[in-house]
Amino acid sequence: MTYYINPMWFYLMNVSNTLQILLLVISIVLTVVTIIVTAVWFVDSNVDITDMTDNEKMIIRTVKKIVVTGTITIFIGLLIPSKETCIEIMIASQITRENVSTTKEEIYKIIDYIIDKVNGEESEE
């Protein structure tokens, strides 16, 4: 059986909505919590930015990586299309010049057939 649209895409569309929400929630929570914890750590520890220990530098690098990862994940979550967008993309992919030409020819054949039948029936009366 040859599908115009593989049914697996409909499953993936539903999963994409859940994945989008999950990514956005996790990344926003991760980024906000990291920023708050870092700000509290800076205030409580009286960190001198000009004279940091190796441990403090490692913590700063880790925080930077977490914030960058969270930000990238937010953008990935925002770029995942919704179910409606996926349906629109699938419909648009089926509307090609070739398909429109073929459909137009089929419609002309049907109209000609109907006209022939109507003309044939009118002449018999």
C-alpha cells in the first residue's frame, strides 16, 4: 500500500507537542534555578571576581554551561512545530504543480462526461 502521507507522521505530531512542552519546562526551570543559586552563592560567599580559586572557577564554568544549555534547549523547544503546523506542512507538500495539473485534467474529464450524458439524455426525450 502506498500512502500519500505515512501514518507514522500523525503519531510524531502528537509526540512533538509533548516534547515541546517538556523541553520548555525543563529548560526554563533549569536556567532560572541555576541563575538564582549562582546569585545566592555569589552574595553568601563574598566571591572576589578578580581573585578566584580553582574551585570557584570550575563552578562558574559549570554555571555558564548549564545556562547556555538551558537557553539552547529553550530555542529548540520553541522551534518544534505544533500539530497544526505539521498538518499544514503535510498538506502543502501534497499541493504541487503536477498534482494540480492532474486534478484539473480529471475535473475536465468529469465535466465532459456529465455534459455528454446530459446532452445524450436530452436528445432522447
